[in-house]
Amino acid sequence: MPAAQATVPATDEGLLRGDGAFEVVRLYGNRPFALADHLDRLERSATALRLPLDRVALEADCAALLQAGGDDPAADLLRILQTRGGHRLLMLEPAPALPDRMRLAMVTYSPTRILDGVKSLSYAANMLASRIARERGFDEALLVTPHGRVLEAPTSSFFWVKDGRIFTPPLDDRILASITRARLLEVVDVTEAHCTQEDIDAADEAFLASSLKEAIPIAAIEAREFADANPVTTAAGAKLRARIESELSQG
Ligand SMILES: Cc1ncc(COP(=O)(O)O)c(C=O)c1O
């Protein structure tokens, strides 16, 4: 049915308390990229939340929805939700418009500990961080702890480049185990290291990565502007794209 006509009961704790888990899968044509990894992460989120999840039913739903609507040119993303009220929602969505290069505002953020690594429906803090960044005239937020450690963006992983080497914060900084980040670590040489303002000041390039964005260059972080040329980011993005194509072609 049209997603706008689907309903969940007002009593569902997924709505009332953000108690549930979700994933967003990128579609290329009607082919989902890394669907199994997304379902694995959804299962991990559900386990952490003590949320019942029927993986077999979910896989059948994914296949049925992609069969029914995956060919729609506006179907760029497959959103999957499992709510505490026991509702499973799967939706096809168009990708939001993205700039070619992103300008980021730093927003102070503390990982919650209890929800670390969980893609829960309680994403209001991430959404608010993006909104605050946009209010300040930027495209997106870069989440930074009160102690100045740079983590990630609200829906993307963060990478920076220095002297031709690519760096990204380690997962033990309590960031999300991004599937795109994992693929990048496999196709290019990436060093995991904590990131501070000094690293950003010294960086030659920086980029964000996510299922939706693949690898997208960063034009500025607050007042720190990056050069228009970003050869290391471009090369990493090309290798990521080649990996995506190769996985898609293997079905
Ligand atoms: C907090 C956070 N970090 C990173 C990402 C990127 O993850 P993935 O590469 O699995 O899309 C996301 C995805 O939405 C996210 O919510």
C-alpha cells in the first residue's frame, strides 16, 4: 500500500517511547546493497533492546516489497522498522537531495552508553543535531563529545585524510558499526584513530560515508575550509563504488 496510508496503533510503544529498531538499506535499481548486513545489525539492535524480531518473516517481507515496488525509480531506499508493539514496517523511499560537498557544524553529543551501537527508534538526538547544524547554515552536524573527541555525523561515519593516509574514529569511541565504514576498511587502507580538533585543523581532506551517501567530500567543518580538490576521497569513493558494483553483480 502507499506508505503514507499505512498506520500503527497509537498505543504502540515504538511511537510512544521510540522503543524499537530500524535500518535503512540502499537500493540500486531494485537490488538492495548489503541487505544481510543490515538485517544482522537489526537483529543485534533488537537483541540489545530485548525486542522480538522474526528474521525469516522480515526476509520474506523484504523480498515481497522489492518484487512489488523495487522497480519504481523513486525507490532508492528500503526502510525497515520493528516496533515494541510488534509491528514490522517496510517502506520504499526516494533518497533525499544531497549537496556535492557537505559543510559541517560541530554539535556536542555524548553517546548514551546503554544505546551505543543500537539503531533504535530513539533517534531524536541525532535528528536534532542535524537540525541545529542546518539552523546555523550548515548541511549537517559533526558529533563531538564534551571532551572534544570527534565521533561521527548523525547518520554517517567520519573520515579524514592526512599526508595521503585515511583515518576514522574507532568503534570503541561508541559510534555505530557502519556497514559502509566496514566496506571502506576492506577496500582502502584506513587507520582507526581518535580524532580531535587538532586532527581536523591538520587534515588535508575529510569525508562522510553511509549507505545513502557512499563517500561524500566535506567542504568545511565550522570555519575550517577544505580545498576543492580531494584526490584521496575521490579514489576511496571510486573503490567503494567498485566494491558495491561487484557485490551487486554477485547477487
Ligand atoms: C549514527 C550513524 N552512523 C553511521 C551511519 C552509517 O551507517 P551505514 O554505513 O551502515 O549506513 C548511520 C546510518 O544511518 C548512523 O545512523
